[in-house]
Amino acid sequence: MKSRFISLVLVLVMCSCALFVISSDDSAADEGMKEIKIYSDNSGVSYTANPIVYPYSYSYSDHGDYFFSISPEQLAKDIIAGTKSFSDVESDPAHVADPIYNESYYVLSKGLVDQRYGVPFIKLSEKPETIYIPPGTYSITCEPLNDDAESTIDGKSIYLYQFGMENYNAPYFDKGKGTVKVNVSGSYYFCIKYYDSDRDWTKLSLKYSISPLVDLPAVTDFENTMTVGLNKYWVKFAGNDPLTGRVSTYSHESTYYFIRDSDDEKQFVKNIVEKNKADGSAYYKDLPQVFGEYVNGYVLVDMTKSNSSPNYMSAYDSELGTYSDSDVTITKYNATSSFYGPQSFSIAVDFDTSKYNAVVIKSNNLAIWMEAGKLYSVNSTYSNDYDIFLVPSSETEDLTLAEIKVYSEGLSPPDNNGTVFAVVCILLCVFAFGILINSGRRTKWGESAGLEELASVSEDVPAEESVEKEE
Amino acid sequence: MSRKEKKAKKVKKTIVDSYDESSRDLTDHQAHRDVVYALPSKMSQTMQCYFVQMKRYTRQRVMVLSSVLLILMPVIYYAIKGTYIQEWLLPTSAVTNIAIAGILSFMPILIVLLSCIACGSILSQEFNERTAFLSLPLPMSRSSFYMGKFLAAFTLVGGIVAAAYGIAMLLTMTGTDRTYTWDLFRSLMVSLCFVFFCCSTTYMLSTKLKRGSTMLPFILLFIVLPLIAEIVPVFFKMDVISKILGYLPCFGADVALNMLGYTNVVISFNGIFSNFVSGLIDFSVGGNPIIMSIVCILSGALFLFLGYYVVKRRDV
């Protein structure tokens, strides 16, 4: 009797919770399209965005950072002149043990350099940022500090001597542009040999750019390569929906390619890694989805899923063969906001069409290109988080905040009643396990098949009892 | 008069009537003469069988297994927290529903497995141990006997599923800031409907099998039915067939998880199979939870009725 009472109470509680939830859902489900607050911010229906459009090309730059080396001859002169001793050099063995250029150059301690040159100094541990380069043929360019290939530091004229990639086997070039063939993948950094007017050797890292020739056969200025961080990028291919586009990103771990097939009117996005082993052999393997959907000529490249940074990205359209600056654009977009969408809902957006081409909503398995004022029905296998991206028009230079109005049907704001759900679940569990425990207390353990309990169904029948007593 | 007759006459005279005259004063009510005795109602009989079966579960492995699994949930969650495994298994999201979907990704196999253990030999065991031959002749209906046992199994597995949802909710509440409660309730509802289907199917099979089996219904529900549903659309390239098969009740747990959100790993046949042959087979489970719930309940009820038909016709 007691258990029945408890069960009844539990059932009533559950019914109350269910009614509460149902009633709350009814209040949220108004008919028709409505402007809703998707995200729990205070701005209501307006969303702010600050799309950052990266330059089309990107050159790596290290202006203003110096580190110095000194030739043995110069060191010998100084020692003979008594301006310093070998102990000064050996005072920082780590520097001495780490020749930065080749065996004939050594880095002096900061105090010594300050004393001699009176210019900023960075330690070797603060070497210029290295990049990981797989084997290939690369072209590098160098721009001096000034157009005339000279610069002046503290009154001393600085002359360009050589530039190149920091590699024992890599060649160095006198000026301008050169081609470097890399046989072994590894980390490289770029440096430039200078000498000053006193013939003191210095070495500075200056502006440079690099592009792999193997992947960019038609490009000589290598302007469509950029460094990319751990962000999401949209890459736009020119032309009318090219059959095959390719985006390559290079990182420490691997090289990613995006290849789009158009057979059977289905778009497959393939991630292929070309990873070079120590022995030089390459292999291909499917990768996690660094590349996302292909929407209206754009492919989403999600570098947040890459394990390393920096990455270097280049893009070209292999179908077009040649291309100009407008053929490929790599643009970084910030996700302006996000919302949780059920498996089916309708959505429309309104935004400033003079500044933006479209809004893209993107989840793990779906991306929809949305134009202003049109209604889109979303039917997905999964409920999911959707990021909202702005796609600025090509002429957009205005990076001011953008506003998007979102109208939807089937979306609802979060109610954050998780505690109610947890309580209901625990009550259901308590109900089930309570009966289990209670059933064990009601009867003795070890009875088989509950025969006694079944017999007790009829124990209230006095006729049988009287018969037994008479017997 | 003979000697014997004289002796008997003497004894007869000594007999004293010791009947208690006071008992003759009892009313009909006090003497229970106006009480009509009858069998307990069917509901009482069903509840009695229900409690008896629940008691039996306390001694069976399903109870231990379910308790261990529920305890393991938070243990594993905190063990893998911050590791690469967590990033792979559990999606990072500010939405509680998606986080719960990651934790409950094992639910499809767990529901089928527990249902098979709880119901796979529930009736055949009674007949093998001959206890059914003692129980059924008792003054009770077979339908009560049949339904009581089924309800006990359903309560047990349903309680475990509800507990898993509740624990997942408690685990994710601190790390997320947006909860869509109604979707959670709908997912729980679909899961419970799927439990009903699995229990009734397995229960029906236990009425036909001479010896109970856990493996047979598990293979049927977890492998055979989903495999058929995924392969048939390859040969019949019709969207209608594919959509209909997507609502087979064996995909109930997938639908419940899909409602919550996308996860990298779902331990169901569809989740595993689609990872291996992604792109080759164009099949997706249904997306409407109401339809899936109705299908689960109707098919479960059908199997339940078939099982009852078998039990009713069984000669005891």
C-alpha cells in the first residue's frame, strides 16, 4: 500500500512536470514567421559582425627585428684590440653552440652587441618564426628596407649582401628573387646578410615571400599565398563554378588539398594529405575535415581543425590554368553568432545588401547560402549548432559593424530548464529502482518464480482457508 | 434387553451437548455470511506479477550490469576530461543538448542490449524452470501474468535510460550555457518508445523460443533490421522507400540522438555503418520524432499482442 502511494505521488509529479513543459512549449510556439532572439545576448534581434577581409596576398615581414653574428675575423680583431675576450663569447655557451648561419659565424651576447652597435638585440631563442616546408621548388623574394637596397642604422649604411633560407644546403642570393629547391622537409626561416659601412657583418630578417612553384605553375609573383591562422576561411574560385578547385595549405604536419568532383551532380570534398616521411616517400591519406562545404563557389576552410600553426595557404583553379588577381580570393570571416537549430526549421535573413552578398549558416554537416529576403527551409538529419557568417561584397572595405535580422519559424530561444529535466529523469529512475527495492522488501529472498506471491492473490478467500482448516 | 444394549443406553444418557449457544447470536456481517468472495481484479493480478518479476530482477545480472554502467558514466566522463579522447567523443558546444548527445552516444547499443538481457529469457525461463506450470494454474488470468512481466522489464530498462539522461544532464550542466529542454524531453520520449519496442520484440521472441536467448534478439534488432533498411535503398533507388525505411523502429535511438545534436561517434549500426561506407549508401534515418514514436509504439504493441497470442494458446 505504501509503495502504491509513493508510486502515485511520483506519477503525479511527473505528470505535473510534463504539463509544465508542454505548456511552456505552447507559449513559445506562435504561428507564422517571427523575428526572434536566437542568441542569448542583449541586442535582441540584431547581430553584430566585424568581418575581417585579409589582403589578397600576404608577405611575411620581420621589420625591425635584428640579431647579429660576427665573423671569426672580426672577433679576432676585437680580441687583438682588447675590446673583448673569448670569455665574452663563451659567457653564453648556448649562443656559441648554436651557429645561426654556418660554422664561421657566432652570435655574441647581448651586452657585447649593445656595447658595440647600440641597437636592439634579440636572443637566438627569439629567432624569426620558422615555417615548415615540404620538399619542393620554391621561389623567394626579398625586399630591402629601402628601395635602393640600402638602409641606415645609427648612421651606418647597411648594404644587402645575400639573402636566402636558413638551411645548410640552401643557396643564397645576392638580390631580388631566387629559386630554392628543398629536398628535405623541415623548419626554415629566412634571413638576409647585411654588412654595414664599417664592414661589420650583420644579419637581419626582412620582408620576404615564398610560394611553392610546384603548386602554382602559372604564377610568377606568388601573390596568392598567405599565412593563415587557426580560423575559418572562405576561399572563392573565379569562373562559373569550376569543376576542380584546389586549395593547398602547408603546415608542420601535412599538406591539405581540396578537390571538388562534380560527377553525378554531387559535390564531394576530399581532404588529402601529402606527408613526407623522413625517407622522402609520400603517401596520401584522408584527413579530418579541414575543408568544409562548397557553397556558391566558396569553399570553407576550417583551419581550427589543423594541429599546427602557422599554416600557409595557396589557392588556384586548375581548370582555368591561368589566373589573375581576381581569380582566387581568400577571405577570413568571423562567425558573427550562432544558434541551435532543430532538425527542421525555416529561416530568412535581412541585411545590408550593398555591403554584403549573403549570409551563410553553417553546421557540421550543412551549409546554406542565404540571400536577403528569401525564405529557406532547413531539413537536416541532426539538430546542430549553426554559425552565421557574413559574406561581404567584393568591393566591401567597410569593416564597421554589420547588422543581420533573422526571422525564423521552428527556432526557439533556450529555456535553460535543464534542472527540471534532470529532476524528471531522476524521478523516473527513482520510480523504477524504488519498485525494484520495494519488491525485494515485500517478499523473502530465494523464493523461486514468485509462487508464494501468486498464491497470495487468493489468500483472502476464506472458503479455501476453511477447507484447509477442516483438513 | 441385552447387556450391551443396557450399557449403550447408559452411555447415551451421559452425553452433554457442549455447543456454544452464544455463537448463534452473531450477525450475518460478523459471520461474513453476506460477503461475496471473488478473485482480485486484473489490475491487482498484473501488479502482483509485476512486483514478483521486479523482485526477480534484483537477483539477475541485468540489475548489476545496469548499475555498473550508470556508475561508469560519470567515472569515464571525468577520466577522459581534457584528453584527446574527449575532444573526439564529446563535441565541444555551449548547447547542453549537443553535449548530452555526445555522452549518450552509446545509448543505441545499450538500450538493445539491456532489453535483450531483461526480456530475452523472461518467459522461457519460467517454462524451463517449471514455475510457469505452478503459476498459471493459479486463479489469475494469463494476460495479467504476461503483462505484469513485460511491464516490469519495461520499467527497468526505461528507468535506466531515464537515469542515463539525468546523469548526462547533470554532467553537462556546468559546462554549457544554453539548454533546450523541450527537445530533451522529446528525445527522452523517443528513447522510451524505442525501449518499449525493443522490450516487446524481445519479449515476443522469448515466448516462442524454448530456451531464452539474449544474442538472437540483439542480432536481429541491432544488426539485421538496420542492415536490411540500409541495403534495400541501394537496389530500389526510390526516395519513398528510403524514407519509409528510415522510420523503421530499429532506428529509434538514432532519431533520439539526432534530435539532440551531431556527434562524431554514435554506437549504433547506422552510426558505425555510415562511417565505413560514407558516400556509398545514401541513407539517413527519419527526422520526425513523432512519427518515430508512433511507429515504435504501434510495432511494439503488435509484437506484444503476438506474444500474448502465443502464450494464450500455449497448453499448460
